[in-house]
Amino acid sequence: MKASKLRELIAKATPGPWWVRSAPPQMGGDCFIAAKDVNGFAYDAEILGDDEYREESGGLARKKADCELITYLVNNAEAIAELIEAAEEAAAMKMVEQWELQEALAKIRE
């Protein structure tokens, strides 16, 4: 994926940050991805809340892991785009300086 495509997707998506909203275990422990509602409502916007996670394929544990992965990637999408952009620039120059890689990696770790 190119950095420009990732930034295009970021611009079209619900603004972050996103988080995982989990119900207490006594209420089933279900979870979904949430974000601040962009329409001015007082409650969170549900971004992803699929109920089709069967126990034989990981159940709620897999659903929560999927939610955590998606929110981590979304919340770090701009840093990922910067890393892709740095790699694109380095490839265009056909040389990669060690400090450029370290700087790009430091941004992704922030």
C-alpha cells in the first residue's frame, strides 16, 4: 500500500482515536470498536460489532483480539503512513541511510 492511499483512507474514515468497548463478563463479555460520535450524540459510535464469532473459531477472545488489532492500526495509521513514505523515498533514491531507518522506526514506536 502506498502512503497516499493510506492517508486517503484515514481522511474518509471516522476520526480517531478508536477504542475497544467491552461489556462486563456478567453481561456476556461482548466487545465492539467504538469512536467518539461525529454527529454530536452523547454516546459512542459503534465502528465494528460483529456477532458471528463462533466458539469453535476462537469466540469472544478472537473478536477482542481482532478489535484490539484494528484499533491499534487505526490509531497508528499516520505513523504507518510516514514509515511507508520514508521507505518509498528511500527506494526512489536507491539508498537507505541507517539514521533514516532509525528515525522512521522511532516514529512508529511513539
